[in-house]
Amino acid sequence: MTPLTKHAIQITVLDDSNREKCDAACGVDWSSAEALDLASQRMKDRFGEEVQLTYLDLSKAMANALTLKWRQAIKDKGLSLPLLLINGKFRISGEFDIRQLLDAIEAEIEIGA
């Protein structure tokens, strides 16, 4: 039996580091390495190695099929950034914190991700 090379659950945070930030410091600054490191550590503590976090900055990402798809979906559906994707599926639009991220992962696991 060959070992699995992919993580069972892929978490992606889509954001645009050029967008205006909330003056009241609301939400997590997902563009910061510290926030991503903390979220990754909390996910690892709670779910083990089966979950992997990726951050995609739409203002810096190369224009490929995936980024073009999400830019169009954001425009068409009027979604707010940041976006939380779990296994490529949209889960949260707008500001969210690490607790909400963990709760979304737990819900995904419970429904049989």
C-alpha cells in the first residue's frame, strides 16, 4: 500500500492584500506570516497532519484558471474577502477568525470530507 501524499483536507484562504482594511482592526490579517503560522499550529494541534493551510493573495497571484475562476465568482456573487475554501469549496465569505476556521474544518470532517 502506498502512503498518501496529499493531505486529507486542504484549507485555502483567498484574500487581496491591496484591499482596504477595516479601521477597527476587525478580523485576522491573513496576509501576515504570524497569523498563518498560528492557524496552522492550531489546526495541527486539533486535527493532526491531515489538514494543510494555503494562503493565496489574489493581488499577487499569477493569473491562472483557478485565480480567474475565483475572481469571477467573487465579482458575480458579490462575495467579500477574505474567502475560506475547504477542499476547493467556498465556506466563508468575509472576515473570519481562527476559531471559525477550526469550526468549519470540524464540520467538514463530521459530514465526511
